[in-house]
Amino acid sequence: GHRVVTLHPVVHGGILARRDLPAHVAALEQHAIPPIDLVVVNLYPFRETVARPGCTLDDAVENIDIGGPTMVRAAAKNWQDVAVLTDASQYEGVLAELKAGGISRKTRFALSVAAFNRIANYDAAISDYLSSIQDDGTRAPFPGQFNAGFVKVQDLRYGENPHQSAAFYRERTPAAGTLATAKQLQGKELSYNNIADADAACECVRSFEAPA
């Protein structure tokens, strides 16, 4: 039923084979497996599917990608030989490098990190959804396991005290009108206390429903 089309030794042999190991290269030749240098995967839209009204458990399960994440993980693991693309925003830069002669080691590693992050977020969405399904088949408002995921916005000048280090993280999909989506226009690098004070000031303003 097309479920195992990418779960095949020729596919994964071509992705995972290390070009610097003679035994791997010999195995490729022996079994007529062509090496794969570039993997581009668009995962099944699980998060989008479960966000739709009326989504059933069967609908959700059918949108759990198996072959895609497996290929992505394989390519990301073998990043020294393979470049893996998991988002359309990466295409332009990679195409430019290919036209210039090849994808750099730095880019391949960055793509590998982005790929593992993508898979982590994908699996977190599946875990969140499935752990919210109750015995009667309905979806609880709060899942049995909540997998929080945060993206670093910036390093901070210092933490709560000058001798401490800190960084500012936001949710993957931050709410509009919050500090997580704010843009600094001027001034020196922010500290933890700057962020905390700005957040307190915003919350104070929000407490008023009329001009005050």
C-alpha cells in the first residue's frame, strides 16, 4: 500500500554509506546502490491535519509520516556526505551553493541540525495529540504529555545578576503582540532584567481597558 516505498535498503544504503570508508564504498558497488548526496523531504502535514475541525484519530494516524523522518534522520546523521533539506526556505541558498560548485561543510552541518530540530518538533506534535485522546475517543483540552519546544531569539548581555549568563527563547509559534515577536530598534544588547522589566511593563499596560 505504498507504506514502505522509502524504507528500502537501496534508499538507506545510498543515504547512510560513508564515502570515506572503503568497505562502505565496496558494498555500494557490490549491490549496485547509487550514493545519494541530497535528500529533500516534505513531511506529512500532521500538525495541520489535527488542527482541522472534525479531525478523527484515524485521520491523524494516517498523517504520521514514517519514511520521511527515517530518511531525514539518516541524511542528517551522515551530514558530512549528504545534505538534507526539510523546509522550502532552505532551497534558494542550497541551489546557489550548488551552482557555485557544491554545498559547503558548514551548510551541510547547519542543515543537519535544522533537520533534527524539525523531527523533534514533528514527534512532539504527535505525542501531544495522541496523549490527549481519551478513552471515549474525544480530545482532552490538555494532553497527558506536553512537549514544549523553544527557539533561541538571542543571547543576553547577562542574567539576573551580572556574573550570570542568559539567553532569550520563544515558543515555536509565539502569540502576536508579545515580547517574543518584538524588534529592538536601538540601544545596547539586552540583559535578562531588561526583558523581565519590559514584560512587567507590558502586563501593567494590559491591565487597563481604557486610556489611563
